[in-house]
Amino acid sequence: MLAKVARRFKGRGRRCLQFDTALGYMAAVQRLVAYLRDNVFIDFQGDLDVEKVRELLAGDDSRDARELLARLTRERGTSDMMVTLADCLLEVVQAALTDDVLRGQVRAYIEA
């Protein structure tokens, strides 16, 4: 749509030049937004070992809690779970990071 508008104003002097500059700025910002979204990664802070999971799940007798503890014990740690969760959550996070959200955060950084 912006390309159609830009063609409509072609040849109208200074007004067209300002519009073309704004269009270039928007394209550059869009490239930055796309780069940020494509390169976001998820990491978990702190050390989460099987004992900590057991402590966090204390009193939970649900099937999920029992199966999770059994699997973590069998795998001798939480590293596989943490990597898998980060990989699975990445797609959800990237989808939630809309252009507006990312531009807003860049603007907030600029103004801080």
C-alpha cells in the first residue's frame, strides 16, 4: 500500500522527498525489528537441579509431577528439559513479539 501512495506522490517535489525519506526510515526500522525477533533467545536464570524441582513440587501428587520427577531422575538432570522448554517456548515468544511491541521497546530505549 505504501508503494502505491509513494507512486501517487511521485514528481510532487519536496513533499515527495520527505515521504520517500520516511518510507526508507520505516523500511530500515522494519529490518531492525525483524532482526531482533529472529535473533531472540530464551535462557533460564539460576541452577535448576532435580532436588530443586523436587522441592518446588513438594506436596503435588499429580500424575504430571510424578512423571516429571521420574523422567528427570532417569535422565540424571534437568538440562535436557531446560533446553527443550527453551526451544519450544521460542516460537511462542517470537510470535508474541509483534512489530508494534518491538518498535515500542526500541522507542522506550531511545527515550530512557
